[in-house]
Amino acid sequence: VDAIMHSSLPVLKRFILNDENLEIKIKGRGLPPEGGGEVVFRCPIVNTIRPVKCLDPGKIKRIRGYAYSVRVSPAMSSRMVDSAKGLLLKFLPDVYIYTDHYKGKLSGK
């Protein structure tokens, strides 16, 4: 869901003329085997889309990410962040990874 929210949604916004009701909200995370997460996706109904030209792909300037943990110690997310940043900082100096920990009802089934 995070990949869709941070990569596909901005691209979709370029195609839709009126994107004020376009959003994804994560109400709760869930992991296999039972899942139980809750996501709300809202998208306006459109008859036409605008054409988009991608002339300059640009360069990667910064990296942002999320490390989340469900029903384990919050330290697990911190360990994931440390490992990922250790690798990514070799390629790019601007790396920030957010941590997100869910427990109780918000953690799914």
C-alpha cells in the first residue's frame, strides 16, 4: 500500500483533471496469514484524462521510506532502518526512513 501511495498515486494525479478527492488512507496494517488491515481508497470518476509527456526523467536526489512493524518490539523497525540506511547511504547522501509501529486493534488479525 505504501508503494502505491507514494509512487503510483502522484502519477495518477497527473492524468486526472480534478484530483481533489484522490487519496489513500491506511487505517490499520495487517500481515499474512490472516491480514486484517484496512485501507480506504477514494478516486473521482472521470470521463477523460489529460495526456502527459515525460520528457526529462530527472535524477534521484533523495530517498524516503517506511519501516513498519506489527505486534513485535518497535526496536525491529529501528533495526530495519539502520540496515537499509547503511546500504543506501553508499549511493546517496539524503536518506530518511520513517518508522511505524502498530499494536492492538490497529495491527490487524
